[in-house]
Amino acid sequence: MEAFTIKKALNNNVLIVTHPIYDEVVLIGKGIGFNRKKGDHISKESVEKMFVLTNEKEQEQYKKLLPYIDEDMLGVIISAIELIRKRTASILNEHIHVALTDHILFSINRLMSGLSIKNPFLAETKVMYPAEYAIAEEVIDFINDAVNITLPEGEIGFIALHIHSAVTNKDLSEVNQYSQLVAKLIQIIEEQFQMKLNKEDIHYMRLVRHLRYAIERVIKGEKINEPDKITLFLKQEYPLSYNLAWKIIKIMQQTLKKPVYDAEAVYLTMHLQRIQNKLK
């Protein structure tokens, strides 16, 4: 097993090392720089609890963040990412180190300045990504305890999106776009039905999940089978829900810039009709 050779300790938690395969990389781990000096070797096996930043762009961005963050806080964030890695049991995209460190730092500074940003997509995020949301709750509790602060509930939603982005290797801006799109579609449905959906209601949850998976199918170009003869029946029996389903599909097409198969309108009409029935 090839060992890492320390080139420079940036602080107690971050080392610049060289490696025969990876070349020069950044090693991140709680306390890994303590009492280490240039030329020391670190075996690959002992790197299990560390994160290796191999992407040059990520390395540079991470190094730029370091002067703005104190050692203890950095240790807390590294432990939070380790918690995410354990809970997801997956290899995280290394961008999470830059993105989450930057985000948590920004959130804490905002909190200390008395500024709080509301998360308009919290309810949708909770339903769209329940597993990531549960881990994010744990992460927020951990940070709050470690730093003795109380980050607002909206932060759970933001961190859940970071987790989803790191686990699925999707760009964070893409993940954000989908959450915003679902929130926009829910708003259109509420306006059309002239009602406010109960975010705790099972029909709302099913609708949001359906929209999430519909977006994912559109992105992947996956086709679902259209149930025979049902289209005509839905069009005649439930014109309001059917027309609304098509309005939503057109918005999805415009936003995602991809075609949406007709069968999506059938399933969406059924979801909308369940909500419509509940109104009566």
C-alpha cells in the first residue's frame, strides 16, 4: 500500500500530502495534522477516517476557506461530514467539503449577525428527500450542541440538499432547481384549486413525491406506460384536474427543457383529483 508523504500541515485538521498515484492532494480529518511534520508518512489504511481531496479546483477552493474558519469550528464541520458519510454509507462527492464548510460558516455568521434566511422550500425538501432530511436533522443537532448555538429549522432543508447532491453526484444548483420547481408547481395547484395544501397531509406528500419522481424520469428520458382507455375517461370525468395536469407538464417541459411523455398527465391527473375530492 502506497503511503502519503506530508508536504505541509495547513493546520491540525488539514494536510497537504503527496502520493504516488494521486500526486499532490489535500487530506482532511479531525486532528490529523497534530504533531505531524514535513516528510512524515501516513499509511493508506489510517486514512479511512480522512477525506482525500483530489480535484485541484476543490483543493484550491478549500484552501481559500481555511483562513476564515477557526480550528475548533473546522473540527466540528469535519465531524459533521463524517457523520453524513456514516449515515449514508456512501462515497460522498468531494465537493461537499467546500460547499458544506462554506454554507455552515455563512449560516453561523448570519445567525451571529441576527440575520435569518427563511427556507421557502423546507416542506417540499422534507417530503422529496426524507432520508437526507433525517440525516440533516442529526447534523444540525450535532452542530448546535458542539458550538452551543441554535441554527434555524430552515437549515435542515439546506443541508439535506447538500447531502442529496453529494450522494447522487448531482450539482447543487441542479438539486436546488428541482426543489424550486416542485414548490412552484405546488403553488400553481393551490392557486388553481383556491386552497392551501396541508403540508402534513398524506395526499400532499404523495403529490410532492410524485412530482419529484416525474422530474427525475423526465431528466433520464424514462417512459412510463400509459394505461389504456383511461386518458379519455379522465379528460371527460375530471376536466379541471386534467387541464391542470397539462399546465404543470408544460411548465416542467419549459423549465427542464426536455419532453414530457403523455402518460405523466394521466398519473398527475389522478393525484390532483384525489386532492380535489378532498375539497368537496
